[in-house]
Amino acid sequence: MAPGTGYLSAQGSANLANYCYSGVDHSILANLFMKHFWNWALEKFIPLWIAPNVLTICGLLCVVVAYTSLLQFCPGTDGVAPAWVYVLIAVCVFLYQTLDNLDGKQARRTGTSSPLGELLDHSVDSLVCIMLAITSGATFQFGPVLTFVSLLLTTTLFYLAHWEAYFTKSLILRPLANPTEVQFALIGLLLFTAYNGSLVWLQVVNVPFVGALELRDIMFFASVWTCLSGIYDYMGVVYRYCRVQAQSFRRCLMFLVPYGLFVVLSGLWAATSPELFHLHSRLFTFSIGLVFSYLAMRAIIQAVAKEPFKLYYNVMSPLVICTLVSVFGYLFQPIVEAQVLLYGYAFIMVFIIANMFSTVISEFAYYLDIHPWKITPQKKKAADLSTAGIPLPL
């Protein structure tokens, strides 16, 4: 594969050899309890011959099962499903969380840690972020608007985490606003929903100093507060970093232009297509989420391969066109039927994301000279020596 034919430039492919992952997980649950379970599960159930990337994909499949199981009963972003569906989703989230933590441990255990593993891990996380946001919205009876806003808030936190890591050179997970804590909270809420029924979130309660609110509104406002505090935190860290490094904070903010454009365009499309937004809310929200996943993957590639930042990516073009057509139809006369426009856009975005995944994985595997889905004999030999306590050759 010639350099520059995909998502990596010649310089970017050369930078892969010098990349070293840096990250800190301050999760209270992970450090006090879950790491012992994960270490036990790794030794007990995961043989040395399984490639870490396989575990990553298995985690993604667990979330796909959760997403599609609720889709059968709630084709929109609301509706009621049987209790066993919410239990199944809770189990799938737990399995995803476990596999998401085991893949990195397996990579270090087998001596197969690589930039490809980090890229695939975080790229899968971006897709999971979309599906769990929509699944949570349908579970908590958020409806189309609140689910859409919840998706944008969740994706903003995800994107800002990698934006911060791009400058500080380290992915830092906070003690409470942490994937582990959030996933366990979601599991608990799913089991609560299974026991009480999904309609419990429409129950009205009296909140001191506020008045009568539905439980779903309390849940939504709690999510908004968590996300806004997280956004403030990420902005503050990068701002302080710029002051210490004598860099321009305004320049750092420029890196957020593609994501900001994505939020504005998707919000404008939703506002000018209210009927489409309500009748096909799940498809619309999922398709919009795929743009975020693309932008997140590009941000990860920039951090890993030190690729240059761009203000505009071609993936935004379909979103720009659809938004302009929607705005024109809202103000004047529709050019294209809204449903046809959405289905066409969804097809294009699925194709773009699938092509990006396959291309990036092939590129990284080629330049790193590794097999993405199995442990090569050389790597396996190194892992066997390490497990046996034999020092590896320098």
C-alpha cells in the first residue's frame, strides 16, 4: 500500500513506529474492585493465542446485540420493551465493559501492544457511544428531541477527551466521569427499568425548589449537568496546558471547528425537518452519530500518527447538502422527499464508515507489519518467553 493512498501520509506512517500510548485511569471502581476481576477473567478465560483486536470486536458485537434487541420493540426513541430485554442489555453492557478492558491487558500480556490496537479500541468506543446513547434514550423514555440532545452531549465529552489527549499527550480518565462508573450506573438503571417497567420514567415526582418533574426529566438534567461539568473540565485542562507551554489556546480551539460544524449542521437539519425527525428519529440520530464517529477516528489518527489537522473533512459534505436541502424545503418548496433524503444519507454514511474502518486497519497493519486479527509466531514466542519469566532479548 503506497503512502498517502488512504488516511495516513508518508510522514504519518513513519511516525507510527515512534508512538507510545500514555493514559491514566482514575476510576474508583476500576482501581479498587474491577481490575482484580479483569485480571482473573483474563487468566481464566482468555488463552494466549487470541488477538487483542478480536476481543475489541467481540465487545462491539455485544453492544450491537443490545442495540438491536431494543430496536425490535422500540423502533423509535421511545416505547416499551419486556423486562428481559433490559436485563439482556445490562448483561451486554457488562460484557462490553469487560472485553473493553481485557483487550489492552491481553495486548500487554502477549507483547502485541500497537497503535492499531489503540485506534481500533477507541474507534469501537465511538460507535458504542452512539448506540448506548440511543438505547439509553429509548429506555428512559426521552423521546426524539431529548435523545438527540443527549447524543450530542455524550459525543461532545468523548471528542473533548481525545482533543485534550492530543495536546497533553495522555488520555486521562476522571475518577467519577469515567466510562467504568458511567457503565455501571447504566447497568443499574437498566435493571431498575426491568423491575419497574420502562413507563416508570414517566412517573411525576416533586423536587424541592423545582416542583413536579417526570423521572426522565430528572435523569436528563443530571446527564446535562454531568456533561457540562466535563466540558468545563476538559477546556480548563487544555487552557492551563497552553499557558504552561506558552501556546495559543485559540489555536487549540480551532481543532474543534469540524466537530462544532457537525453539531450546528445536524441541529439545523433536525430543526428544519421536525416531521422526519419524529417519524424516523432512531435512523436520523444514528446516521448523524456516524459523522461523529468519523471525526473521532480522524482525531485519534492525528494523535497516534501525528497527522495534520484539517478544518474540514469531506465526510461533512453529505451533511452540508442534506442540511441545505432541508432548510430550503422548510423555507420554500421541498426539492427531495425528506424520507428519501434521510435513507440516502444513512446509506452513504454506513458505506463511508465501513470503508474507513477497513482502510485504516489495513493501513496500520501494513505499516506496522502485523496481522490485525491474530498473533504472529514471533509475537507469540515473545509472549511465551515473557510468561515463563525468561527475559526477552533487547
